[in-house]
Amino acid sequence: MSTSGSPSAAQPRNRTDQRAEVLLGALACAVLVLIAFMIVFVFVKAWPSFADNGLAWFGAGGNVDEQMQNIFNSPADPSDYVYTMHAWPLLYATALITGISVLLATAISLLSAIFIVEFAPVFMQRLLRPVIRLLAAVPSVVYGLIGILVLVPFFGNHVISDGEKESVRYVIQLDGTSVLVGVLVLTVMITPIMVAITTDALRSVPRTWTEGAAALGVNRFRALRTVGIRAARPAIVAAGVLATARALGEAIMLSMVSGSVGFAPNPLDGVTFLFEPARTLAATVVDNSEGLSVKPFGQTIYAFAAILLISSAFLSFAGWVARSSMRKYTLQAR
Amino acid sequence: MKNRLRRVGLLSALALVAAAPATVPAVAVAKPTITMSGSTTVAPLAALLARKYLKVCDHCVNFKLLQGGSDIGVADVAAGRVTIGNSSRDPKPSDPGGLVFNKIAHDALCLVSNKANPIAGLDQAGVQAIFGGSVRSWSGVPGAAQTGTIDVFSRTPASGTQDAFQKIFMGSSKMFSGASQKGSNGLVEQSVASDPGGIGYVSLAFTKNVHTIPYKGVDCTLRNAKSGQYGGVRNLYMVTRGAPTGATAKWINWITHSKAASKVIATQWVPLN
């Protein structure tokens, strides 16, 4: 065994250390094997759905729910399995709800982190930190329950007008489960973790850097904007990636509040657009997991899972690229 | 030496953890165990029946009851993970071969609307118009107290209740594609209860907070379902792989033939005879 990697290469190595090293290495490798196995498993399961549809799988056309119903009611003979699936409304809903929530959450979390680090009095800082950690740890079902018992009926009965309901009633029903409620609850869910990470990053910017800026005569907010935030950018990107991953994978809450119809909300409808329901990929998987025993249906569900898996892998990669290109402006420590 | 001892300790601890799941069936060998999974509609009925059965036969078996939905039950029993799969839907052509659907009871499927909108009744054409999406406004429904748009709540395609509704009420006509699909009876009840313009369908046991709509002039009640007057009645099954044998056969036979079981079923469901 080579000892060149160890910092104490000159001394004979402790056997306990060696054993710990092997054990930890084995664990790390096991995680890699597990991930590889998971990816292969999901893709093997999902393959018939992709192979049958080709690129049309990602396109629009027809009604997703009807297609799922047909897949579910496939004949018993494997050669007659129905696989037709045009998943565009689900992909669009996922991108729409995740995108808007992450944008909102980034803005809110950045501003509140600045407030907590730079402007809040000490007692408030002491109060806010545990509260934010608590918020970040609330299980998503709890948010889902609040959404479905309070927000959805409120929007359905008081915010959405009869005129708006009537304007689209032959296409879709506006019952309160909507993109807007989904985005609101999701934003509340992912903001705390972003605030926590951003706060820590801003705090670890060396005091001397902002003091240097202040010595040049700029005010606190400007110093923070031009020096502090710039130095903390990699951490902010990391927070964004983490939040996006959570938003992408959020299933239960969204299946409860954002509507259970495979519908692509139309931005041309104006404000009504926000009141239209949409179902994300993860919510679709949860809603339909009952049907896994029907083989082609199960394979279609696995295809949704495969798309989620790819998006989160791509997300981590994009985050890594963004961070490494920003690193030259900042501390090397992280 | 000390390290080796520690390692042995760790290994034996691991072995214990690994053996733990294996020891559970070993302990149960003394008595036969009947495991069930599947339909959320059948689960409360199965639990009540099992409690009674244990009293009657003096704890002659062990029961384990899981839920998950009709299709989970069918898949589990086909794969041999459970002895009985509970199902609230009829057999389908795509089901795995070799399964036996043992009918144990009937269940009424009720049409429900909000309490603020007590509709006096619907016939099949009315149901098809509303749930098919051709009538989208309450002003087009005779007897509705509500005006404005109809909010239709249906179930996900994998649900046994959805399957039964399509067969009994809709026939060959299609569901409205804009309807909101919910994952369970409880969610449909909650949605209709909180939306004055809502309409949906649930199992009879889930009608406390909503108005039940008479179908073809007959109220959706236990009595009407038992007498056979109410049209929206479906079957509940316990599915086995091959014909039931041993303790399982005794148990299913007790459900379908004994007076005590009929009495338990008749509290909220409809016995076979």
C-alpha cells in the first residue's frame, strides 16, 4: 500500500488509521456503486417508454391524463402494450413551478440574509437563527396540509372570480389548486435553507474586506453589495442548487396544492394563468404509484423518475461549473 | 487482541441486525399468519372482520394488515409478498395470471356535492353530462342551489374507485379532461366539502361532511344499497394466488358464510347475502 498521500508519510503509520482509511474508502466507493446501480436500474426500467415514443416523449400533443389512462388499461399481451406518452405538460409544469419559486426564494433569501448579517440587532439575530433552522426542517406534508386546508379553499372561493372561472371552463377548472398556490408554498419551503446558507457565507467574509470598502467612503449596503455578496457568490449558487433540488423533488406537497391535472397553463390567459392547475413530474409519480403493478404503466412512471434523476445530476454539474468560474474572485477555503 | 474482540462484537451485532427480520416469521410459525395489503376501501372492513374472527376462533391465526391501494394489493399477492391482496376493483385483463378474486362484500359509491348545494337528484345522463364536461355551469343543472362553474373532482387512473365509477356511472363516455384528480376518498371528500361549486364521488364511509346526491331517484344509503335499489354498488374482493388453502380458506369462508361476519360487514358495507 502506498503512503505517499498521507501527510505523515515519514513516520510508520498507525494501524488503526490504516484500517479507518480502508473502511471509509470502502464506504465512499459503496455510495458510488449505489448511485451507479440506481441510475442503471431506473433507466433499464424506463427504457421501453422512451424507446417506443422516441423524441415525441418530450413533445406536446394529446391529453397526458388520457394517455396515462390508456397505458394503465393496456391489454395483457406484452406485444400489445400501449406506451404513447407526450409528457410536455408535466415537464413544463415542473420547470415553471420550480423556476418561479427558486427565483422568488433567491431574492427573498438574499435580502433577508443581508438584513440578518448586517443590520439586525443582536437579540434579533439570536432569535432569527433558530427560527430559520426550524422552518427549514418542517416536513413538506405539513406545508401541504396547510396549503390544502387553508390556501386552496381561500383562493378557490375568494380570490378567483366567477368570471375567470367561466372564461376557461370548457378547458380547465379553476378550483383553487393552482400554479400560484404551489409556487407560494414551495417558496416558503425552500427559502429558509437558502437564508441559512447565505447567512453563513456572508458572515465568513473577512471583516477587513468590507472595512476596506467602508474606508473608501461607501455606505454599508454598497460595501456589502460590491464586496460581501461578490465574495459569497459560490455559496449563494450552492444554496440555489440545493433549493432547486428540493423543489424539483417535492412531490407530496405539490400533489396536494398545485392541482392534479396534467395541464399546461397558458401564459396567454393573463392573470388567470397563475390560477390554472399544473402537475409536476414528482407529483405525478406519487399520485400514480398505485398503478406500478401494471407493467407499461410502471415503466412510464420510471421514465418520469429517470427525467428527475437526469435533471438533478445536470443541476449539480451546472452548479459546480458556475462555482468554479466564480472562485477566482473569492476565498479559496470553501 | 482488543481490536479483534471489538471486531467480533461488531460482526455479531451486524449478524443480529441481519437476522432480525428473519426471526420474525420463525417466531410466528407456531400459528399461521395471514398477511393482507391493498385497497384503502377494504382495509377498515378487513380490520373489523379480523378483530371479530380472532375472538370467534380464539386467536387461531395472526393477522398483518397493510394498505396502499387496490393495485398494490394485486401486485403484492401476485408476487407472493402477502397471502391476501385486498381489491376494490374488478379483475382486469392485464392482471397477472393465476389470481383468484374472492368476493367478500359490496360497497356503495356515492355522488357528493357541497352541503351548501344540496342537489335533489341526478340520472345517468346528468352524471355523464357533469363528469364528462359537457355541462360546466350549475345553472345548467336542475335543482342546483349554486350558480357559477362546476368543479369536478375525480380519482387517479390507478384507483379502484375510479375504475368502479367509470364502469357503473359513466359507461362508455369519457371523463372531463380538466377534472382535478385526487389520490384518495378522503381528499375528494375534503375538496368537495371546502368548495361550494364542487362535485365528486366517494365510498359511502366518506360522506359525513358532504351532501350525498340521490342517483336515479334513490338515496345513497346503506339500506338502499342492501335492498338493491341503489344502482351505484360495487364489489370488494380478497385476492389470492390460486384458490385459498388452509387457514386462508377458513378465514375467507368465515367472511362469506358466517352470520357474525355478515353482522360486522352490515355496519357500513353490504353483505353478499
